[in-house]
Amino acid sequence: MKRLYIVDYWVPFPQSEYGGMINLIAEDDEEAFDLLLEEESLNLPGFERNLMENIRKAQKFLLMDDYESGVIEAFTT
């Protein structure tokens, strides 16, 4: 079963002030991580450790229907 992930993503100062909210559909945390790394528009290189930590803490909602995995919406600064 797939889940809707609502990932609150930010990298604290002084490393960066980069952050935002990312919504995606994935089967598990590892697939969510891979999908976000592949998403070129997010520009996440160097912050992978922070990303997985925030995926694990994300709100997750079980989806009843079969949806395609992928990033739905991303608001980042």
C-alpha cells in the first residue's frame, strides 16, 4: 500500500536556510528518499542526511487506492 507523505524539510542555519514542504506518494521511506533525490527541481545535493531524517518524521497517510509514486507538490525556498 502506498502512503501520502507530508515532509517538512529544512536545513538549519548556519549550514543553510533552505527549507519547505514537500508532498509525495511512495510505498516506504526508502522510495520517498529516492524519489526526492531524483527530483531535479528540489536541488538537494549535500543535504541527504537531513532529508532522510525528515522523511522518517513526516506525516504519513495510508492511501486506499493505487496511485503512481512521485512528488505531488513541493514548496521550497
